[in-house]
Amino acid sequence: MSAIYPVLPVIVVVVLVILFLSSAIRILNEYQRAVIFRLGRIIDTKGPGIIILIPIVDRMVRIDMRTITMEVPPQDVITRDNVSIKVNAVVYFKVMDASDAVINVENYLYATSQLAQTSLRSVCGQVELDELLSSRDKINLQLQEILDRNTEPWGIKVSHVEVKQIDLPEEMKRAIAKQAQAERERRAKVINAEGEFQAAQKLIDAAALMETQPMSLQLRYLQTLNQIAAENKSRTIFPIPIDLFKPFLKPAEKS
């Protein structure tokens, strides 16, 4: 029994040293930073690598410095032209200053999410449905500027905002489909009218050319007769212009 007592203090010391090291040593990855508080006061932002803390005295808050992808849940929005829709979005941001993200806001992830939801409803409610559908890039840029300006005091940089999906009511979907069909029919009619106009213009040009060259009209007439004779095997009576006989009638009139 007397041999056991000298060993106990050594074991106790080893256990205390292990507990001290486990509570004092922290290892941070390359994308992590640690905001160190000592007795409630911030002293430094450290990392990555090994960090030594004073147990009980120091407290560490770990911050992820990578780009965070946050999905904004669908929001009920009434557009400026009184159309009820559901809109969701995706926000890409990252922490630029770890100490500001810890000191200036209680929970920067929750705060950014709430700000994104309210900004999405506000921006989409100020535009009409057609503008929201056709100018989505403009809406994305406006949302990104609003979020970046309001999250800057938190040490956060919003790099991109993307409106992900717009859910329309069924009656609005049918109205848009009818509008698109009417637009396609209008374009088809316009193209057809332009084709007829161009064809008529070409005929006018051809008629003007034939008027200056009468022989071209006779050649065109003979070419048409040749085509009719080749396509139709039945008997066909062709009217012959009197101009073809003028060379023969002139000698007769003189005699």
C-alpha cells in the first residue's frame, strides 16, 4: 500500500495536464478564424493553425470564412399591378471581418436570412409582373446592392443574389400563354404581309422593266407557252398577240 501512494500524485498531475492541454489548445482549419474573448473583452482574431487559450479566462468563437449559400424560402408577394405570386431566391455571401460578425450582430446567419426575405418582398412588390419576368437581372442586382449595403456593418460581403423561382396563379399562367400565342400569330401575319409587299414590289419592278423593253414581254409570253405545253398534254388554244404579225402586215399595207 505504501508503494501506491507515491504513484497517485503523478497520475493526478498527468490527468490535470491532459485536461489543461485539451481545454487550452485549439486547431483551426485554413478557412476558419477564431475571435478570442478574455474576461469578456475581445483581444484578437487568430487562425488558422494551433491556438493556445487560457482555460476559464479565454473564450473562443469560431467563424467560417468560406462563401455561404443561403436559400431564401418562398415569399408571398403582391406586385405593383396587384398580382399575387410566390418568389424565392438564393444569396451568396461571405464573412470578411470575423470580429464584426461576432460583435455587431447576435447571429449573422439568421440576421442575413431575415434581411434577405424582407428585401425580396419589398423589391418584388415595387415592380410589375412583366418587369419581374423579363428584367430578372435588374432585380437581382438591386437585391444584391440592398443586402450588401445593410450587411456591411456586420463584416459581411454579399457577392450575388439570384431570384430562383416565380410561382404564378393558374389563371395568370393561362393568360400569359394566350398572350404569347397572340404575339406569335401577330408576328406570323406581319411576316406574311411583308412577304406579299416585297413580292408586289418585285412585280412592279419587273413590269417597269418590261415597259422599257417590249421584246422582254414577248419572250416571257413564249416562255409561258412552252411551260404550259410541257405540263399539259390536252389540246390548248393560245391567243397570239397581234404584235407578232406586224412585221408581215407592213409589206401588205404598202402594196
